[in-house]
Amino acid sequence: MSGVAFILISILTLAAALATATLPNLMHAAFCFVLALLGLASFFFLLGAEFVGLALVFIYIGAVAVLIVFTILLTRRDSKEHHGVNWSGVLIAFAVFVGLIWAVLKTQSLSIVPPHIRALTVRQIGQTLMTGYVWPLQCVGLLLTAALIGALVLVMEEKK
Amino acid sequence: MYRIMTPTLPLVLIVSAALFSIGLLAALSRRHAIFILIGIEMMLAAANLNFIAFWRFAPPPHPSTGVMIAIFSIAISAAEAAVGLAMVIAVYRHYRTTNVDEYDQLKG
């Protein structure tokens, strides 16, 4: 884990996230969201969780971001946001940020020396999913099926 | 000087806290329904980063616990995004707008 890569990736991720939160043009903001997710995935790579980083790229960028872009294009009537800064939102977000930073810096037990990086292969992950985590896996499968059917039912035209 | 720059657990947690606050900012200050959803997704992603950071820095009892939790969390947020975007489209069909200020029928 190199420090320079860490700094660069965190700057990229946070700048892209901030652009997502503030840009008035919706398509630009959506693409900045994709950029922020890429930064987050490289964060996972940096921390040694390659499989989660790849899953993030596949699921978030491949499915969720495309879905978001499609929805923006489908609801394009007011694609520019009539802008006015909502100061209470900024204030609350900043207060939460300061509170979280305070909590992180106050906690003494967080200064742990990182242990040696353990190679966690995809084979191991698959075996763990199929042995110890079978029931959560089935529940997530059920949840995804229910969410898909629910989304379809929500957007179905009502036939008179 | 270089020692400070190497990523430690508090540094990763601070980046994650910043990402969470930016997501909260997007969810609170945007007026477009899709971008409120994006803000929520960003907060969930920051939580995932926390899971992975704690998994990396503190040895858990089982070597893959943090990765498992992150994978399940990603799957659940994908389901949430699908349902949320479907709701945005359904409401758009009714109101012809995606500005949440004009969704005033549910006001108490």
C-alpha cells in the first residue's frame, strides 16, 4: 500500500463525488458518479480486496450507473436543475463530517499496525459463500428476485 | 513526513467519512429525485469502504468476513437502486417532473 497512490486515489474519489453532488448538468453529474465509483474500486484494490473491487465495477458501473443514465434520459423533460443552494443541507452534511472526524480522531484503539496482507483467492471466497454463508446467499437471491419483480410491477402501465 | 502519508486505518476512515458526508450533501441539497438516490448509494459505498478497511487492518476471526459483508451490502444496494429508480419513473409518469419539491401529495 503506497502512500502516493492512496493520496491520489482519495483526491480523485472525493473530487468526483463532490462534482456529483454539485454539478447542475445531470448527465455530467452521472458521469462524475461513475468516476467516483472507479476511484472507490481502486481503493478496494489498494486495500487488498480485489474481488470486491471487481464486483463494485461490475455491479455499480455496469448495472446501477447505466440504469441511472437510462432513467435520466427517460425523464429528460427537466434535465437542468433549477438551482439554488440549500444551505441547511450543506450545514447538516458538514456537521456530520465534523462529528465523524472527531470520533475517528478521538478513538485511540484505531492506530493498529496493519497485519501482513493475506491473499484471499476467489476460490476461497466461493467456498466460503457456499459453506458458511449459504443462507445469507439464498436470502440475497430471494431479495434480488423480489426487487426485480417489484420494480417491474411498479413501472407497469395500468390497464383500464 | 512520508510516514504520515502511508495509509493507516484512521486515514481510510476519514476518507470514508468524507465520502459519506458528500453523499449526505447530495441527498439533502439536490432537488432531483435520481440524485437523492445517488447520494444514498454513495453513503452505502462509503460504508462498504469502512467494512473493507476494518477487514484489512484488524485480523478478524475468519479471514473473509469483511469481504463477505461487503459483497452482500453491494448486492442489497443494487436491489435498492432498482426499486428506487422504478419508483422515480412511476412517480414521473404521474407528475411529469422529477423535482421532489413538487411531489407534494404525500405531505402531512
